[in-house]
Amino acid sequence: MDEPVSEQWGTPEGQAMLQLLWDPPPPPTRGPKQRLTLDQVVVGAMEVATELGVDELSMRKVAQHLGVGAMSLYTYVPGKDELFELMIDRAYADRALPDRALPWRAQVEFHAHEAWRMYQEHRWLIRSNLWRMPLGPHVLDAQEDLYRAVLLTGLPETTVVRVAGLVESHVFGAARAAVTDTSVASRTGMTTDDYWESRAGFWGTYFSTERFPTMTRIWERGGFDDDCPEQAWEFGLALLLDGVERLVQAGGAAARS
Amino acid sequence: MDEPVSEQWGTPEGQAMLQLLWDPPPPPTRGPKQRLTLDQVVVGAMEVATELGVDELSMRKVAQHLGVGAMSLYTYVPGKDELFELMIDRAYADRALPDRALPWRAQVEFHAHEAWRMYQEHRWLIRSNLWRMPLGPHVLDAQEDLYRAVLLTGLPETTVVRVAGLVESHVFGAARAAVTDTSVASRTGMTTDDYWESRAGFWGTYFSTERFPTMTRIWERGGFDDDCPEQAWEFGLALLLDGVERLVQAGGAAARS
DNA sequence: AGATAACGCAGTACGCCGTACGGAATGCGG
DNA sequence: CCGCATTCCGTACGGCGTACTGCGTTATCT
């Protein structure tokens, strides 16, 4: 898992990966029939990842989950990194696209919600030390449509790209925080209160109210008791899109230059 | 590296981790002198991570880098996860804090710039599949001061927490994108142009201008030729803080309620 | 129909990884 | 000076990704 995303599309490996993403070759005529399909392998890997966590994802476990030998997977996929790229693209495949009749803001919000839902459903996406999306068809479909929606603002192209990145970044960050909380809660089987309770040792032993007066104050006033993570991230999205809206209004004249 | 951040602070391991972060025990009097210090181990690990990349970070390599046996590291550190938490906290140690005489916006911008600088200097921070900051002293110092700066706005505590998270998220996302680009460029030894050149096979073979009209349009108008990543992320930060400023102005009366 | 070539499948093995264990060397407290 | 706590490290175990190889299967060719 050194390079979850191939860096060299020009190389033969890169070409193979692209072909796998865009144009999976039909099973050859000669030889025994394949016992699995590429899709089954990818979906099986996603199931293992959701069930066991991305850290426990291994070729051997995926193979076992699918009822084949470990090395048989390499008939379908060049390696683990490539399988992971296929998993990511597959996760994007389920994303719905907004109604194009809606105003741009509603469309962007729809995209953000879909991304949020995707991260919730496939928590391993968050934990993946992924640093560049694979150039897969479904990933690009989502990107394309987000750009299309943002472009409806009429903002200059450079700004559109930046705004789209901003939205993606925000959803990712919020999802990371939320998934963390729920994951900790579910894995340890403790409520959020219990969780903080278990940290009591820290607060008592090392946390100094003199060294951290602001945090203490925020804590005392309940600033950390965030009711619902949904509200928190939608607040951020709203703030962000308000800014974009202002940009649109302000640039209405300037954009012409 | 299953759980980069211990989930159970109540457990003995959690306590040991906290003690390591906050109150590293002095070397015992009995027995042979330690050949290293905890700090040397942590810094050595950071050097290995920056040099070889976080994926290549291993206990054996850190030990070799420090000129000791692999298992000797376990005298200083309970395990790799704990070492990694110490690395993170150590990275935060170098962050400067803003001048408190400055207006809140300048202070928050200073924080964002320091975070950006930190991510640039320690690129492994980006690639770490880190999902919760360790409760280390330096991490908390930075958090505390950011909260303090945001609290100067006079916004309600819940909003302060959200805004701080928004800023952190944005810098992280922008740093991730920037580090990706420069890292690809430096590792493969190709310029950005060469990089895109090498992908020509993709654009020619699979990219369809009919399927991706918006991306094509943005590309043609140079929307993706982002001159400088610094400008891009500062644009986002400005947009974000503009929103906060509006919130402050609007809430000037409402905050009293 | 039989031979052949292409191909799927899986067992074994290699070199990594994190780290548990135990023994040798070391230097302070009694 | 002795005893023992402690450091250091060689060995080893289980798990990982995957290269290689041999075997069995099956569509095509003669």
C-alpha cells in the first residue's frame, strides 16, 4: 500500500490500471471459466474493509471471504494498490447526481450530502491514506458534475476549481471527525459520556486549567457538547456557500472584465 | 499501525502513553546508561519518515538510522503506534503562536500559516492515516491558542469550536493537495508539464469531452493551471474568514440573547 | 476426435513487517 | 564487592504482499 494511487500513468502498469478502471477486459475464451468476476472481487474487498476495517484488509482475507485461494486474486487484479483504487472508484459509483433544474447552491449541497453519505457508508474511505483520487470513471463523473454545478455560479474557472476543492475538503474533514466518534463509540461499545468518563484520568492528571484556560471555558459552557455532527458540518457548508454567494454577487460586474 | 491513536485512555496502555507524552520518566539509576534519549528516538523516526516516506517507516529502519538494534527501541517506546503519536506531538512543538495584540483574524491566519508550514515540513503528517490528534501537550497548546484566537470574535462557544475545526480542515485539505503535487513532481523527477504529458495516454484513450464537458471547458480556459498552491489555499481561507466576519457582525446583537 | 496452446487456480516460498522472549552485558545501591 | 535492576539485541513467530511454478481445464486448430 505504498502508493495507493499509481503515479505513472504512462508506464505499462499505469495503462493496465486505467484499462481495469475504464474498460475491464472480457474473460478470455481459452482456459477454464473464471470462478469470480472483477466486480465480485472489488465488492468482496469492500465488504472486508467495512467489516474488519481498512487496516485489517489483506489479500488473504479478501480471498478467504470470497472462497478462493489468496493468489487467485492476482488473476483479476495486478496487486493490492490497484484493487484499492478499484474500491474507491466503486464507492463513487453509488453517488446520485443533483437535479439540474435546482439553483446552483442546492446542487452543490446535494453533492456535499452525497459525499457525506458515501463516507458514512464506506468508512474505510476516510482511513485510507489516500492522497489523490484515482482517475476512475465514477470518480470523474462525480467531479465533473460538481464542477458543472459550481460553474453555474458564473464565477471564473480558477475560482470554480478552488470552490469545488473547498467543498470536498470540508466534507472530508467533517466526515473524518464524525466517523472517528461513532467508530470509537461502536467499537468500544461505550456511549460518548462513557468515553469521556474513561479519559477522566487524563483530565485529572495532566490537563491544567491554567495552561488551557480557553478549552476549560469552552468545556464549562458546553461548547464541546456538539449535539449532532450533522448540524456541525452543515453549519460549515452553509458558511462556506454564503461566502461563495457573496463572491457571486460581488463579482457580477467584475467577472465581466 | 491499526490504531494510530489509542482509543482507551483508561487502560494501562493509555496511561503509559499519556505519561510518555506529558511526563517522560527519567532514566532509572540502575542498569547501564541509555545510549539514546526518547527525544532522539522520536526525532530519528521523524527523519526517517521525511526521508523515506511514511509508508517506509519501520522500527527496523529507525533503529538502523539511530545505530541501535531494532528491539532496543522498545526500551524507549511501547510500540510503533505510540512512537507515531510522539512524532505527531513533536511536530506540533515547533509551531509558533500569534501575537495576541493582533486582531482575531490575523491571529487565526497566523495559525493557519503555521499549520501549513508544519504540513510542508513534515509531509508524513498528511499521509498518516491519522484520525484523531493525540492528547499531547504540544497538540493541545496549538489547539488552545487557536480556540483562544477564535474566541476573540465573541461568537458563542459552539460556533468557536466549529470555526476552529473548519480552519483546521481546510488547511489539512489544501496541504494534502499541495503535498501530493510536489511529492509526485520531486519523486519522479519530472516537471508538472512532464507529468501531464505522461498522462496523455489517459486523456487520449479514455477521457471523453462529451462525457466531461465541464472539465474540458475548465481545462481549455486554464482553470486547472493553478499558478501557486499558496494562492489557492489562501483564497479558501479568506473566503472562510469572510464568512466568520459576517457572522460576527450579524451576531453582534443576536449574541446577547 | 485428438492434440495443443492459453489460461485459471493455488501451494510454496521470499523478504519484509511488528514485536514477544530470553540471555548477555552493564553499572548503581546495599 | 555482590546482587540485581535495567539496557541492549539476537532469535523467532505470525502475518503481510506477491513472484514463481505446477497442475488441471477448456476453446481452438488440424
